[in-house]
Amino acid sequence: MTDSAVARFVREAIVEPDHIARARQNAIELGAAPVSPAVGSQIAAVAAASGARTMIEIGTGAGVSGLWLLHGAPEAVLTTIDKEPEHLAAARQAFQHARIAPSHVRYITGRADSVLPRMNEAAYDIVLIDADPEHAIDYVAHGLRLARPGGTVLVPRVMASGRVADPVARDALTSDLRGLITETLASTSVVATLSSFEEGLLQITTRRS
């Protein structure tokens, strides 16, 4: 079976809940590229498996990734950060349509590099990073600080539309993402894995002391 046939089967097998599909359409219309259903389902599975109670995402978009996180951990409280008020407004509407209690979502408008230093250390079970890919390395460092022992940092889009796997691609962003992946997977201070399907997902779980 070819790789394309496997990829097609996986895409067709994943069932995206209606409220997330609706938010996806809104995101596309806004130009806020959402995570794919395949990556969203992985995010939900990690949130569910970890029994997450506190989650934070850097890059709200129109709420698709947040809805997937809460799909996996519906009792958790999600803090979501975005510099675009329009995106946050769309996400707020998506969460309301999904009948998520207001007490389960906290919205912060601002640039991640300004907001993250003020967030509490070791306070989150899940940290999702999906904003400003040129700052991904810095955001991962912040994410590891924010994650509790045994918490997980999730980084979608790390394959940079396949450029990371192309040895000819040597632009700064691709090189930085390639270095982030290789160094993280080689690290003994965390447990990490990489999913290359669709836009890719780097999962980094901190070790319990």
C-alpha cells in the first residue's frame, strides 16, 4: 500500500465533531489556518490520556485546537492566548456554540512573547504551541517551564509543510524547526516523539522528579 493511500485512509477514518467542523470553516474564512482533523484528534487523545485539568494554548486561531483539547479533556480549564482580537472573538463564539461553560475558558489578548513570562511556572498539564513559528524554540522553552512535572508540550506544524524533511531546504525557519526536532528527540531530560502525519506534531512530556 502506498503512503498516499494510507494517508487518505486516515483522513477519511477520522470523524470531526460537528461543532469543531463548524469552527474550522469559520477559521478558514478568517484566514486563521486551523490544525488538521488528524492532528486535532491526536491532541485530544493526549489531553484525555493525561487526565488534563489545566491547559494553555499559544495561538487561538478561531478555536479549533482549543475545541479539540476540550474534546479530550472536557473538565479542564483552557487558557488561550492570541494577539488577534478577531480570532479570539471567533473562538469565543465557537466555544459558546459548543456549549462549553465560560468558566472553562480564559481568553488573553496579547503577543505570546509578552504574555508567557507572566504565566505561572509548572501550572499546566498541557501546553499547545501554535503561533509565530519563527519563535517556536523560545515558545517551547516557555512551554517546558509552564508544564508541570509529567505535563506535555504539543507543537503542531513542525514539519513546515514537508520542508523539514528536505535536506535542500536550509532557510532559517526550516533549520530552526529541524534543530528543535532533532535536539528534543535526543534529549534525556524529556520523553518526546514526532508524528509526521499531515502538518506534523511534536510531543514533549516532562519527566517527573
